[in-house]
Amino acid sequence: MAIGALGLAFAPRLDLLWIIVASIGSECSLVVALSLIGLKTSTTEETTQLSDMAQCVGYLLAAVGPTLAGTIYDITSGWRTVLIMLAVLAVAQTAIGIIIGRNTEAGR
């Protein structure tokens, strides 16, 4: 996702390529997120609670994100800042996924 966002920001003439790259990254991150929910819980109740929390946070960000992106676009008169922020968030998401996904004795 980060590569796709940065590609759109700095090489927009290859927009179709960057959109495909970002889309693949987005779908992969969804699969990883859903897998981690099941892998990091032991009971159905824990899975339900973790899933509820993750969806609550995810939908909150999905609701606020487009408005924030539009506001940043209005302030900067361009999408580059928004795309760079998306890339930073994608890198942070990857780092968090790696940390959470580590196989630890206490993790499950």
C-alpha cells in the first residue's frame, strides 16, 4: 500500500500501476488483519470481542479518513501530502502487524 501511495504521489503518470499495487496491498492487509484476530484468541468470546473492537476502530477511521483527506487537500491544494500520509500509515500498519503477529508464548 505504501509503494502504491508513494508511486501516485511522485510518479502519477503510472497511475494504473500504482492503483493496482495499492489495491493488492489493501486486500492483503485485510486478510492479515482478519487472520490475526483468529490467531491471537483462544475462545469464541475472545474472538468476538477482539473483532468488535477492531471493526469499531476500523469503521471510525473509515468514517473520518475521507473528510480528513479532503480537508488536507483543500489546505495544500494537492494530493501529495495525503498520499504521503497514507504511505506512512501503511508502514505503521505493517510494523504493528509484524509486532502483533510474532509467535509468543503469552500471545495465545
